[in-house]
Amino acid sequence: MTVRLVPATPTHFARLLEGRPPEQAIVLPHTPVAEPEVLAMLAGLAEAVGEVFSPPAWLVVSDDELVGLMSVTSVLEERRLQIGYGVAPGSQGRGHASAALKALVDWARSDPRVDALYAETRTDNIASQRVLERNGFVQMAERLDAEDGALFCWHIDCRGT
């Protein structure tokens, strides 16, 4: 399995919303990478974040198949990025999220614009918590979100060793 991150463009999101592959060389997964309303939300988020940071989102591609998406969900002060990610249901449990997050952490460590990454997981999402832990993220807090419920807050210092 070779996982790579491809910076997502507005055209990629438009094609995904039409049910088409984002690029000729990338095939769609057997199960949708996200529901249409989630894709539309992510496209809008990428457009907004893209005004202040680029790339704002990535396609997660494994052996030429789109298996997930990663996004900068917000640009925090002092070179800190809040991120989010998801893997198509039919592609879960195969290490794609861990490999993609490793690639994102490696990218962040090489980009002088990024000092730290932050993420949140639902307290009942054990798989995502393990993905973050395997990639060096540390749980720093817990908070209650009106929409998502109880969340763990995570971070990783990209300038440390």
C-alpha cells in the first residue's frame, strides 16, 4: 500500500460532487469517500481556508484509489493548524488514515509556516484516537461541542524532535 497526499483543488471537489473521479489517474472507492453534503461542506471549508493558507485540503490516495480526505479546518494563531480527516467506509481499517496522517505530519515538519498541528476526536472514536497516538499526537484536553458532543483535543509540535 502506497498512500500519498494530493493537494485538493476546487475542481477536485466539483468532480467528486458530480460523482466523478477527481483526476483521470485516480479511481473512486467502492463506497463514497463522503456524503454529498459533507463534500459540499469540505469544499466550502477549503475555499475559506484557502484564502489564508494553501493547500487547504488533500485527497488521500492509495495505489491510485481515492480512499479519504484531509483538511485544514482552521488556521490558528502562531503557525498552528487545526486538521480533520476521514476515510471512505469501505477503505477503513487498512492503515490509510495512519499513513496519510504520517505524510501530513512529515509535510508540516518540512513547512516553515507550520509549528504545530491540532485535531479533535469524538471520545468514542477509538480508531481515530489510535491514529493520532501512532503519529505522535498528545491528548491535551476534552471539551463539549454542541454539534459533535464530547471531544478529545490533540496536538503535535512540528518543530520538536
